[in-house]
Amino acid sequence: MKKVEAVLEKIDSITKIFYWLGIIALGALFLLVFADVFARFAFNSPIRGTAEISEYLLLGVAFLPLGFAQLRGQHVRVELLLTRLPPRLKNVTLIITLLVTLIFLAIMTWQLGKTAYSDWIMKTTTGQTALSLPVWWQSAIGLIGVIFFVIAVCIQILRTIINGKKI
């Protein structure tokens, strides 16, 4: 059991790193957009590539912290009916819900992986924009976030089954 907890601690540390990367991406996105608006207003010259870089940063903000939020129980969920159930039925309902979530996320992971790989092989770049950036990075950022979301959901399922309570 100690080895399992050690692995869970490593996963927790990794999700924490992605959480902080998401925070850094949010700060960078804010600064980039602020600088772009300022440059456009003050110098009548926007920063080249702001839209493209903002797409990457926004993906980091949205996807990288997913596993961290799930492990902390801070991910969005509706508990209107769940709070009214007895504890045993609540756990069964939670496990079923998490399994359905896991199926959906597995499909999402597969599709993001296929898209990232396809874009990487074809060396696809952004269209007719200011910067020509590789598109596969966008899918890869989403893929990394969703993979750790899947891992977090699996951990939550295991902990709910073993402990009889949610994390």
C-alpha cells in the first residue's frame, strides 16, 4: 500500500506542476493581451502573432490544471441529487458517474492523440496568420491535460472503492 501511495504522491506532484504551468500561462496571456492592446493604442502597431500565441496559452489555461482540479475535488460538478442520497448509494452513484466520465475522456484522449500525431506527421502549421506555428502543439497541450484528467478520475474511482468515500 505504501508503494501505491508513493505513486499517487508522484502523480499529485506532476498535476501540481501542470497547475502552476496553467497559472503561468494565464499570467502570460494577460500580459500579452495587455501589451498588444497598449501597443495598438499607444503606437498604432499591434504585437505580431498575439492571436496565435494566445491560442496556445489559452489551451494551457484550460487543459493543464484539469487533473489537479479533479484530484482536489474542485472540478465542476452538480450535486443537487447526490447530496440527498444515503452514503452507500452516493458512492455507487459517484463511481458510475466517474466511469461514464472515464469512457468519455478515453474517447477524447484517443481523438486528441490521433489529431496531434496527424498534425505532427503532416507538419501542419497555422493558416494564413502573422506567425506560422505548428498546430500539433495545440492538440498535444490538450492531450497532456486530458491524460492527467483521466489518471485523476481513475485515482478517484479507486479511492472511492477502497475508502468508501470521495477524495
